[in-house]
Amino acid sequence: MNNQQNNMKTEIIEKMSSLITAAFGLVAALAWNGAIQAIFKKFFGSAEGVTSMVSYAIIVTIIAVLTTIWIARLSDKAKKA
């Protein structure tokens, strides 16, 4: 029974850690979203039209994909080292 309780406690801690990490990730994403929108508006004007919003979404998606690939490569290098 004690081993089962330890396993449950470990699982709860792992899940809480994942949820907290995801929450901070969402907060960071929202902060970056605001910053990127401000930069976009500075260089391209108002971002209220459909074309501007789609352009913004495409640019952010490209940045997200490139950043994800870069982080994955760094992670692989760290695992191999």
C-alpha cells in the first residue's frame, strides 16, 4: 500500500508540474503575442483588416515552427552530450 501511495504522489506531482508549466507557457505566449502585434503594427500599420490578420498569423506560425525546430535540435544535442 505504501508503494502505491508513493506512486500516486509522484504521479500527482508530475501532473501538477506539467499543468503549471503549461500555464506559464500560455502566459508567455500571450505576452509575446502582444509584443509581436505591436511590432507588426509599427511596421505594417493597423492589423485590423482580414489581410493584416492573416499575414500576422502566417508570420507568427513561421516563427513558431522555426523556433520549435531550433529548440528540438538544441534538446537533441543536449541529450547526446
